[in-house]
Amino acid sequence: MTSAPQTPLWNPDMDTMPWPMLQERLVRDFVVMLDRLRENEEWRGRLRGVAQVRAIEDLVAVPFTTKEDLRSTQSTIDPERPLGPYQLAPTDQLRQITSSSGTTGTPVFFGLTGPDLRRWRSAIGNAYRTAGVGPGSIVAHTTGMAIVAGGLPYADGIRAAGGALAWVGGQTLPRMVTALERTRANVLVSTASFAAHFAERCAEILERPTSDLAVRTIIAGGEPGAGVPHIRNAIMDGWSATRVSEMMGIGDVLPALWAECHVGQGMHFTAAPDVLVELIDPETLGHVPWEQGVTGEAVYTTLSREASAVVRFRSRDQLLVTATECACGRTSPTVRCVGRTDDMLIFESTKVYPTSIRDVVLEVATQHLTGLMRVRKTSLDQVRFDEPIPLEVELRDDAHPDAAASALKAAEEQVRRRLRVHVSVEPFPRGVLPVSDYKNALTYAIGD
């Protein structure tokens, strides 16, 4: 929790509507959207057999959409429908094309019509307003990839929220630091891992503390982590920041779906009325109630997108509901992303998220580590480990070798006790492990 001031609500009617009532409204919009989709031959076949939907419980009969489904539909190029058979709007009505990052496979491309583009700007603007952007904000946007969800769509959302966009990404680090200094940017948008890395590099390049810069709010998205206390504190200390706000979205659905308010207890859902979210058990596929302390996988449906819709998209993001009430006045539950169901690892017979391993290691040895770490696999599809899971970690420059080695041994023991898995922590000096300004995977395969 921080003492950062609250920004005005973006859409008071939606932001403060009781959550059950909002869900009922979005289900009604879901029914209207299904009727529209059935006008498309491909969707009509996919939805054949779906009975009438009256309540959110009825959605379980509607087929899921997966990333693999979307990718396979674009495996061949159709000149008439370059976005695949699920493209709904004529190509001459498209005004923007974005893509997934492609960090876990071939990128998937999505189109937006003019109305789609306006709705995206508004919804992403809501997320940025929730995260602390408003008039007077000078926002340093650090990604260098314009076509991805965190590129141009985020830039549009920053401007929509009332912020002044300073797109500093895509340059050398010294030039990015110069841009921060000259523009007096007071908000930094990046991934959690890049925010920590960038703070250290800024201090080196400036040859003075980063507190001399104007950055006081960090908005972190693209990967889980900013909600972990040890990572959050490291980011705040690195920038002398007063606020860290976590954001999360998916290019397949909407680039910003969740954002954290000034209270700091988790991310609010900011995508209504354009997106419906469900919480499911990834094994039984049944609904999970939105109650404090429960976990489940987020499933999304675009309710208004004209160019290309997704229905019951399995995000694979495992959410923890942190609260159902918030002092900011917003009525959606607040959540943290605790891992991805498709990132699950198995040591002998025990399942574990890489993020859970990271959190325990940082809790024990954070004073010796930068926070950058990754699990090494023999192949991209490796899930099972019979030997201790190799975990590569990055040491701080001031880490003493003997003290760090002792702390990392203690971290291995805590991982064994708490998570019932064995890890082998391998320390590296700073600069050896790669860090990206967009997304940093917690797992990688030898040869990647």
C-alpha cells in the first residue's frame, strides 16, 4: 500500500457498479454478441449446439478458444481475410493491426476497425487512469515494439488517460536515460524486471542517484512480478518511487484488462463493458466464485470487437483474488497473477509455478539478487524434472560471494520446505542473463 494520490474514476457508472450486477449486464451483451457471430459461417459452425444463454452459469456450454486455435486459423494466408476465417469485418474497414508478442510461438495478428480502435483507447485509458496517469503525467514508455499489445495500443491509452507520451523505448540505454532527464518524465511504463534493471543502469549512466530524476510512479505489466513485495520494494527503492502499479492485459483480447489503483492491494478489472471475464478451475473447467483468497484461470470474451472476436479465450493466467472491496470506490474484485497454467512444472510428483519458486528465493536472498532469474529446461516442452530444477539468478554488483552462496543455499532449503520441490540455484554476475524491455520469460530451453 502506498500514499500515492487517487486519480478520478474514468467511468464511474461501470467502475462502481456492483460486481454481480455488472456480470449480469455483460452476460446479456454476450447473448447479443453470439447472435452477431452466427452471421459468420465459421463462427456459426463453431457455435452449433450452444443453447440459449441466460446466466453466467450457462457459459460453460460455450466452447473455449485457445491461442492454438487462433494461431492455426492463420497458418494459411487468405488474401480476402488476412486475419483468418474468424475475421468479421471487411478488410477495407480495418484501421489498425496488432500482434501478440510471439514469445511462446508464432505471433497471432488481430485487426481493429475505427470503432474498435476508439473502444480500445477508452478501455486502456481506464487502466492507465486507474494506475495513476492523468493530466500532468509525463509518461516514459519503454517498449521498442510498436505493433505488439504493449506498443501503440499502450501509447494511445496513455494519451487517452490525459498523460503526455514520451516514447523513449527502442533506443540505446544512454539515449533513454537522456530522454528521461530532459522530459522530466514522472511515470515509467515497463516490465517489472526491466524497471529494476533500468534503475541500476540509469544510476550508472548518470553517475548519480536515480532520485535526481523525476520518475516517482512505476506502471509495470507484461509479466507477473510487480505485485510481489520484494520485487515491488526493490523497484521503489531503485527509483525512489512513491507508487508501483501493476497492469495486465492480453493482445488476443485487450491489451489492458486489469490495473492497480492507489490502494495497492491488487488489480481491478478495467475492461467493462467491452470484455467479459470468467474465473474457472483449470482442471474441472467449472466456474470459481469471485471470493477473497480463491484462485482460478481467467477466461475472456470480447463483447464489442467488430474486426475479430474471441469467445471464452483461455488466458492460462492463474489469478488470486486478493479482495472484493476497495477503499478507492471501484467495485470489481482485485487480483494478482500468480502464474500460468501452461508454465506449470512438475518435480517428481509435485506441481509448482516458476513464479512461486522466484517469490520464495527472493524472500530469502533478496539483498544479494537483482530479481532477474529463469528456469533452464532441456526443451521448450519439458515439464517434468527428476533432478533439482536448474534456477539461474543474477547477483547484485555488491553481493559478497560467501554471503550470497550461504543465502542461496538457505533459499534452496526454503523452496524444498514450502513448495516440496528441489531447485539448484546457479548465480551469475549482472549482465550475463538477458533482460528485455518488453517481456522476460521465467523459463527457457537450452539453445533458445
